[in-house]
Amino acid sequence: MSTSDTADTLAATGRPDEIKAVPVRHPGRWVATAIIVVVLAAVGNSVATNSRFEWGVVGHFFFSSRILDGLVLTLELTAVAMVIGIAFGAVLAVMRLSPNPLVSGSSWVYVWFFRGTPLLVQILFWYAIAALYPRVNLGIPFGPAFIHANANELITPVTAAILALGLNEAAYMAEIVRAGILSVDEGQTEAAQALGFTRLQTMRRIVLPQAMRVILPPTGNETISMLKNTALVSVISVTELLFAAQQIYDVNYKTIPLLLVASIWYLIVTTVLSIGQYYLERHYGRGSSREQPLTLLQRVRGNLFSSRHATVEVPGVGGSPNR
Amino acid sequence: MSEPMVKAEGVHKSFGRLEVLKGITLEVQPREVMCVLGPSGSGKSTFLRCINHLEKIDAGRLSVDGELVGYRQSGDKIYELRDSEVARKRSEIGMVFQRFNLFPHMTALENVAMAPMRVKNIPKAEALARGREQLERVGLADKIKSYPAQLSGGQQQRVAIARALAMEPKLILFDEPTSALDPELVGEVLDAMRRLAEEGMTMLVVTHEIGFAREVGDTVVFMDDGVVVETGKPREVFANPRHERTRSFLSKVL
């Protein structure tokens, strides 16, 4: 297009022509695409043709009652251990921020201990706790006891699993919650106090809801990690998903298909958890940007239909707060 | 003469070894608008924060409406107040901050209605209705559903004023309310404050806005280096500063 053409349109419409430039070529992208397509084809081919995958066996056991029972126990362990972890972790976080050095120090020691030893060792420890304390007494410290229990009966494998996973998780959650509380601007606390909120109300109504934005993403990741870490308790014969699969292949020697069954279930649950996490984060992100973030469906649709114009124009974003 | 709303006698405050307030003595009468001027670091904001006990004073006496701030006197002994008692007293004193400090996870209306609901236990419907009135009063009737991030600085500060008003305070403290604003937004906030002053609100305003102090202030206090250097009617202080430090400060800002 010559300059005189542009000048003509400018004169006619008052607006210069839109730029129609030859796009930059990206040969590297084409090479990468070709390599990925080849690798995918090879993997797909092997999955479809290697008879040792035994997809028939996978399908046969996928909904078997033993696998499903194991899955349910895995979900229960994850939920209970996370609830313990979050609740106790929040307490530890508040303790850690206490001005009393003994209170904050004991929280520090707890985190140091439970983060400093492998989870697998902690699981074995709780399983063998009866060797250390054969009897559990409830009563006045150094005084008479009212309730006696046999530790072997009290701490079943499932109880040991819950204790190990939950108490270990509390140490990690304590750090996450503490970071969240510290991320909230001090001015928020001052404004709330100036309005007459008590310390507790300030924490509950003002600080924690804002801390959630920082706390939630890592908590979602912790939940997903927890789901997978429950597989560790198979070493103390808790029949969760992995141990259920192991029990089956110990008998029929179909190791690979049954490990696939377990893996696919883990993938399904982590996918569902990830979607839930996305919506939770969206809820607690209220007010942090000017636009309500898109739902997952809107995002997928946006990606499919406008991949050429990936930068969706959002008015106002990135501007100064003083419009 | 009625009891002063704020009465300070020899108020001292140190942060570590740095003494920020070196004996502040002043009185604010009910319905009075007092503007506190002075260079940064002179202790104006710290003094304001002492009045609602966001900072503890080290020595002297500070009372609001005849009651000690943060303490209770019984005979010769002084007792520290419990958290809930301090909170109740704070709820009677409004405060507007330099950086607005609106709650970002709540809409403008929720920001305004929150404290009446949670602190004064006013039923939700009534608190929301009153919140709407307060927002109308500062000219933001169309912004009740906006989050703070969607508002301009001037609008945010007006929401903050409405939030303080919703608690029906007997005194409002303003801590440099226009210092974080773009110049063209300062006027709308000062207008809202001027209307409050006309309605008879008792106000203690730390500010750099000489024009506002001159027009709206009943009294001007000039602070420097932790002490009150000069007090008087705005006309007298601005036209005829008696103290050298006031004179040199005014020559720089006027």
C-alpha cells in the first residue's frame, strides 16, 4: 500500500487503514509440533497395540467392589486428615503469631518436628505406638487416672493412618495459614479496630476472609497431595485404593492392569478436586480485580473460539486505581 | 462551658528510643473542627492514633468525652481496659485513614453496613437501609454494589467517610484524608468533609490542605517535633504567625 493510498483513505474516511502486515514466521514452533505429534502417535500406538496393558482386565476390575471400597476409604482418609490438618494448622498459625514466646515457640517446635521427619516414618511410628505406650490413661497429670485403654485396641491401623496424615498435614497448613494472615495489610486491622471490632471479630470478619485468597491455592494443592499420600498407608495394611489393588494382583498377578485401575481413579479424583479448587478461588478472589473472573466453561469456550485473538480486551484492567 | 470532647494533658509517646510526642496539651470542644498542621514526622498522625487507642500513650492524660482513653481510673490506681471495652469506646469514634483502608472483599454498601451490624447488633435490613442513606449523603448512591477496586480514590475515601458516619460517632478523626489522592479528586472529599462540619460534627483533621483549614477549621494547631507550637483561630495563625517555626512552615506551603 502506497503512502498516497493511505492519504486518500484518510481524506475520505478520516481514519487511516488498518495495518495488514505479513506475520512473523515461527519455524521453531512447527518443528516442535512435528516432534510432539510423532511422540504422541508412538505412545498411542503402543497403548493400543501392546497386549500386556490388558485393558480388558482394567475394565473388569475398574468398578469391582473391592476397588470401590478402597476408593471410598481413600476419600475418607483424605477428607478427615485434611480437616484435622486445616483446623489444627490454623490453631498452630495463630499460636505462632502470639506475643507469648512459649506459645509461639511450641508451635515452632511442632512444625520443626513434623516437617523434619519423613511422613512414611511417622506412619510407621503411629502404627507401632503401642510398643512405646502400651496403655493409654486419661486423668489428672501426675495424679490418678479415670479411663484406661489398651493402646493396641485404641490405635487401629486406620486410626494410626488418620493421626499420622492429619498431624503431619497440620505442620504444613500452619505455615500456609500464617503466610495468609501476614499477607493482609495492617491497615485492614486498624480500620476494623477503629470501627469497634474486637480482636476476634477482626480476625474472623476482616483478616481471614482476605487471607483465604492466599491460603486457598496452596491448600488445594495440599489436598491433592494428601489424596496421593494416602497410598503410603498401604504399608500398615489399611485397605485404601492402592492396597486394595495390591491385594487383587497378589492373587491374580495382573500387576500392571491393577496399578492402572488405581492410577486412573487417582487421576479422576484429582481432576474433580482441581475443578472445585478453581471455583473456590474464584469465590474468594471477589473484589481483588475489577472484573469477575470467567467460569471454567467460559474460559474453555474463549480458548476454542478465539485462539487467534488470545488477548481478550478487558476494559479497565491494568489502569491506575484513580480513574 | 460544656466538657471538652477531647482533652490532652502532657501526652507523651515513644517508639523505642525515639520520642514522638513530647507533651501534647490541647482541648477539642464539641462541634469544633480542629485542623492539625505541621511538617511530616512532627507527631500529628501519632497523636490522632492515640485518641482511639491505636497507639498507647506512655505518660500524661488523654480523655474523650470525659473518659480516659484505654484506661479506667479508680482512686489512685489506673487499670488497663479489656479488649472488648476498648472496642466499645472505639466504636464511638470514627476514623478516616490516608490510605482509605476499605475492606476489599466487600461492596461499598457492605463496607458501610458491616460495623453497625456486627458491633452495634443492628438488624441486617435496617443496617443496609441506613448504609444506603450514608452513601447517598456522600453522593455515591449509584455505587453501592461496587467493590473498592472499582472505585476512584476520591470515591473510596467518600465510602470510608460514610463507613465512619454509619456508626453515628461523636467525634471523627481524619488522618491526612486527601494526601493519597490525585489533585483533581481532592475537592470531592473536602466537600464531603465541609458538609459534615456544617452539620455540627466534632472533627479533628490532620491535613496539609491549608485552604480547608482556613475556610472550615474553627481552630488551627501547628505541631512540630512532638510539641504544639501554636494554636489559634485560622485567620490569626495564617495572617500573623507568632512563632518562627510556624512562619517558616507556612512560607513553604502557602
